[in-house]
Amino acid sequence: MIKIFEYKKDLKRIERFVEYKGTDAGNVEIAVKKIIDNVRKNGDTAFLRYTKEFDKVYLNRNELRISKEEIKKSVKETDKEFLCILRKAKKNITNYHKKGILKSFIYNDGDDVRLGKIVRPIENVGVYIPGGRAVYPSSVLMNVIPAQIAGVKNIYVASPPDKKKNINKNILAACYVLGIKEIFKMGGAQAVAAFAYGTESIPKVDKIVGPGNIYVVTAKNLVFGDVDIDMFAGPSEVVIIADFSSNPAYLAAELLAQAEHDEDARSICLTTSKNTANRIAEEIKKQLKILLRKEIIRKSLKNNGAIIIADNLNVCIDVSNKIAPEHLHISIKNPERILSLIKNAGAIFMGKYSPVVVGDYFAGPNHTLPTGGSARYSSPLGVNDFLKESSIVYYSKKRLKKVSRDVSEFALLEGLDAHANAVNIRTKTK
């Protein structure tokens, strides 16, 4: 099921696991563009038609927004222990995301010159939460809490309705715990289009965040530029770095957990121990028997799973940095000793008692992470993603006269004499 490779011997075959090729949107992009254009042009009429066509739900405009009564009903039906867990997770996520926030500043640069920046929150954010086979109240927490800390004025949540016109109760419970009241029954590419351009019933936003299927992801990519988005998301992925001291049962569970997401998920273990590799493969077969999503896991591991045996730890680190995984689990003796060598990873989990799942739900860091190698240049979702900066320049006449020649010459070098004139007209002697 999961393949075992030896690094030197199988180098060519291993390359496909290192180089992320991306998902070919193909016909999906054509279909999604049509949806976006239609919703942009025809508003609610188009949006509601797509809801009927794709979600098999007939809604009228008055039913799009979740009522207070619906939220109260869902909370009453939600398991009280789960509500308690949501509140604990909220506390952890909030505490973590309050650290390292961008701040406004102004400083005096002499001659009464003041320079700085003003940091302000984005005003309107749309949060998309899936609601089909995959229901993620955790994504409500991870996407909404940083926006709230940033001070976003209007946070709107969208999730697809079921055939009874309801949004999943656990998603509504997460919204309730966070105090979110603007919730819309909408899903798919049409929801992204409605958020991006607004309709008669759906507010236009400045940024769209949250996970989704290929139609949602493609729609977010297509509207980017008209609105901001969190990131260009691909299939979920984990890379494990292991040695002789690693617990094979734990690592097998880690690979299975990642493969559970979908058939395109990537689950890769890099190890210096042939014995550990073989025992992980045995554990995968053993643990898979009792799992509910075994068919998805089998296909995922067959297509995108690998255990790679390397000659030494440096090779493991090098391959991991090339993959730049969404999740990196370092399961070796004294994992801190290689932390400084890890250049590219969305989230790093160190030690045998730090499974990825604790980061998915509870630890505090965000689970919205760069995928498909984009950890080479991007970061997890955080408070600063909901902030924007405006630079500040205040020049005195004295300073402008000092630099006018330099600025003017720079402008003329670029062939922009009107630019030069904008300085010279202020500094020439009358």
C-alpha cells in the first residue's frame, strides 16, 4: 500500500514526491469562471439558482441569513462537552495569536521630519467553512479568531446548507462561542463570488479566507486581485523525519491521519532506519483495519504516500526543505538539535508527543498553513493577515531643500521631469 524507497537507489522515483506538480483545474476553472461571472452580473438570482442546482436546496432571499433562533436551537442541540472544548480551544488560539502583532509607529528623523506607518484592520472579511462530507468547526476558530484580534469590523461566515436548509450545528456552535452573528447559508464557488462582488443580500468583503474543495479554491484564486484571499491552497500534507528512536506506531498513525483528508493528501516519512521504515509499514496495515475512512486512506497512501530510507539525517533534512511541507513532524532523539536547519515548513511539531492533530484543533498556532511547497515563501494564517499598513511621510521645508537635488536627479534619470518639477517648484528661491 505505502511504498518504501531507498534514497540513492530510487532517487528518480522519489522525485515525484519532492516536486509538487499542483492540481490541474482544467475544466473546473472554466466552469467556476462562468459561475463567478454570472453571480457578479445577476446577483441573488444567479446565486440562488446555483444553490438549488449544486446544493439541491431551494432558498429564497429571506432564508439566506441565519436567524438568532436558528443559532439558539443549534446551541441547545450541541453536546455540552463539545461546547466546553470549543471554549478551551478558543482560549489557546487567542493567547497564541495575540503575540507578535504589527504595531503603528512614528519616529523623528531630524529636521522636523517624521516617518512611520499606521496599521489598521481590514474592514470586511468573509470566512468560508465547508459543510458537506467534511465539517470543520475548528476552521471557524482558526479563521475568525485572528480576524477578531486584528479588529476586523465585519466578519461574515458562510457554509453550505443541508437539504433541510440547515447549517451544521457544530459550525453554528463555534460561531456562537466566538460571538459571530452574520452567518449565511451558501457554499461552493457561488459563495466565493457572492462575497467577492456582493449581491442584493450578501455583503461584499475585502478578503476571503477558509478551506474548501477544488471549486472553492479555484474560485478564490480567480477573484484574487478584486479581493484578497488567505493563500493558494493545495492538498494537505505531512512530512515526518524519524530515526531509530522513533515509535513506529505513532508515526503510522500520523501518516494515516494525514491520508484521511482526501485521496490527494501527501503523507511522507523520511527515516535513517530501515527497521523503523518496515515497522511503520506494518503498523499502517494494522491500524488501517479499524479506521472509518479506510478507502480514502488506501488511495491516498497508494498515490501520494512514501517511506524514504536515507543514509543520514542531513539527507532527511535536505529532502524535507525541498518539499517545504505544510506539516513537519520531527520524531528523533533531541529534535531541537536540528530545528535551526529546518528552512521551509508551515508548522513544525517536535517530539513523539506532539502529533499534528493537537495543532489542528487545540494547541494555539493556526492550522491554515501553506501547502504545495509554498512554505518556501509564505506563512501560516495569523492576525497580521487581517491588518494593512499605510506609510507616513512628513517632510519639513529644511529637509526637502537638503535632498531636492538628489531627488530631482533621480527623477530625471528615469525620464520623469514632472516628478523633478514637483520637488523643484517647492524649493527654488523666490
